[in-house]
Amino acid sequence: MLFDPGTDSIDFTWLRLTDGGLRLIYKDETHDTETRRWLVSRSAASPTGPFGPVSAPFTKPMTEGPTAIRLGDRNMVYYDVYEQHRFGGASTTDFVHWTDESARIRFPENARHGTVVRVPRVFADRIA
């Protein structure tokens, strides 16, 4: 086991930061008196730690399956809003303040957990 946050958790993903550090993004799957099941993150020096403190949640409850990329000067996290059968997105520059980008993104109908992969423009044009 590389990491145990001390809570029920699933759907871990990494984002390499411009300063060389890492950000671990995952779903807090805790089932207690509070409705959690939202996305949080932690800084990490390496995949084995040390890890920083857990962030405040940056999504509403019932979100999971994050994937993260760097877009210009922002970090973008896409995620599955599974009870509403849609994807959402949020961006940040500091992992404290988040902007909901959900209205600006589109995913194929019935898409579930996904991963963003960079492909050459010529390839994307050929399969479009």
C-alpha cells in the first residue's frame, strides 16, 4: 500500500505540478453521518510521500473518478457526477480556490470514469 488516508477512499489519480511536486486527487468515500463522497487532494513529494494534509472538498457529494491535467496556467480536474449521469470539471491554480467549469465541458453521453490523453491534432482530426 502506497497511501492510507485513514478514511474510506477510492479513485486515486496523480497530477505532476510545474514545480516538480505531485498532487494526489481522490474520492473520500467515507459513509458516516455526514454525506461525503466528494473529491479532495493532498500534496506529495513522491508517490510514497511524504503527503501534505488533506484539502477541503472541491466538489459536491456524489462525485468520483477524477482525472487531472494541466491547461495553461490552471490545473483541471474532470470527474463523474454519477447520480446525475454527467461529468463535471473544476480548475485551480493553488488547490485552495476552485472554479466550477462544468458548464464549459462536454463528454459523450453515458461516459463514466475517464482519463485524459494528449494526442496529435492530425490523429484527432482523423477520428473525429
